[in-house]
Amino acid sequence: MKLDAKSRKKALLLLIVIIISMLIPMKITHKDGGTVEYKALLYSVIQWHQIASQDYHTGIIQGTEIRILFSTVYHNAEFIPDHIEHVLSPAE
């Protein structure tokens, strides 16, 4: 099947529109302390700011994560404890 020049241009334009639509992110704000995620079909960028607890201490998880095609390529989120010691007591 051979395409004429007009059909070829239409197909190329459609392909460009599809690729661009896969790259446009959607902003998602999570209600976990301020985490913001920018998500597109091909990638996502997460700005972590999540309230969390770890080893009987409360604090926040803060950092950035980048995923391309469902695979994490950059992750520097870390737990930053509050200054209050032992807010959560262990089960006795």
C-alpha cells in the first residue's frame, strides 16, 4: 500500500501529536504532607514531602524521584526526623 504525499503528511502529523501528548505531564498533589507528582505516559517526576514515622520517630521524607517507562532512574528521597525524640512509643 503506497501513501500519497497528503496522506503521509497527515500520518506524520498524527504521530507527532501522539508523541507530544505522551510527554505532557499532569500535576497530582497528594494529601500526605505536600508531595507533588508530575505524571505523563512516558515519565513521572515526584517531589517528595511526606509525613512519615521510622524507628519510633516522626519526621518527613523529602527529595526527588524520576521514573522513565516505569523504571526509577533517580531517587534521592531521605527521612528527616523531627527534633522531638520518641514521639511514638514502642509496643510493650
